[in-house]
Amino acid sequence: MNKRGFTLIELLATISILALLMLVAVPNVMSTIDKNKQDTYVEDAKRMITLAEYKVRSDTTIELPAANKCIVILMRSLDLSDFNDGPEGGDYDLSNSYVAIARRGTSYQYYATIVENYDGNKRGISLTSRDDLNKENARNKVVSGSDLQILTPRVGSSLKLGSYRYSVTNIID
């Protein structure tokens, strides 16, 4: 008899061990991939805020909001050369992704909404402040489907930013 091959028991034992390893590894890998996608949404929202801040400072025709008012800068009016496709492989919704700049007292506060459309679904971040985006648990702000509140601001309407309501005075398109 030739002893140079594997027995059926040895092959079954090897396959069983590999299956157990896959049961442990695959969920961990999938969780890591999803966390990386969530982090990408957060970083893109922060980048939108930075671009909006730069646009306001460099374009003297944009009037900053008065006290208890806000302006909205749509994503499509920003320099998007640094943006790639969304984390899910879709495209960012340029009309429903925006930065709201609100004036509370003497300071300006920045809020971002970012929406990605992919395979008939939506995922992103609903109006979230820069401070909340800088927190360690910011990835918890990423939501999908009906949990993603998409508010379409209009001049004269109001936006609830944090615990205050602000009247929208201008939309930069």
C-alpha cells in the first residue's frame, strides 16, 4: 500500500479546522470593513466642513449669518477634487449633502449632512456638528435607509441644529 497521501480522516480534520477559523475570522473582517466605511463618512463630513469654511473665508461675497440665523452651502458648490466615490461605491448626493453654518451668540458653528446613493440605498450622516464629528464615537452617527434624515433646507425655513432652531437666510449653490 502507498503511504504518500492523506487519509480521508486527515482531510476531514483539516477542513473542519479551516471552517472553524473562517467562522471566527469572517465576522471580524466584515466588522472591520464596515467600521472603516463609517470612518470614511465621518472624515468626508469633516472635510466638507473644512471646504465650506475655506469657501466662506476666501469668497468675500458670501455673507456670514446674523445671530440665530444660518446659511447652507451645498456640496456641489464646494471643491470636490479631493472626494472619491462614496465608501459603499456609490456617488454622494450633491443636492442633499451640505454644510450649515449657524451663528449662536458671537461664534459660528458648523454642521454637516452627507448622503451617498448606492444600489438604490442611502447611507450617510444626518446634520451633525463638527464637535460631534471629532468625538471618538462619531462613527455611530452613520445611518442607513429610513434612519437617515434628509432635510432639504430652503431660504426662510428653519433647521434644528443641536438644541436650537435657526432660520435659513441663504443657500450657496
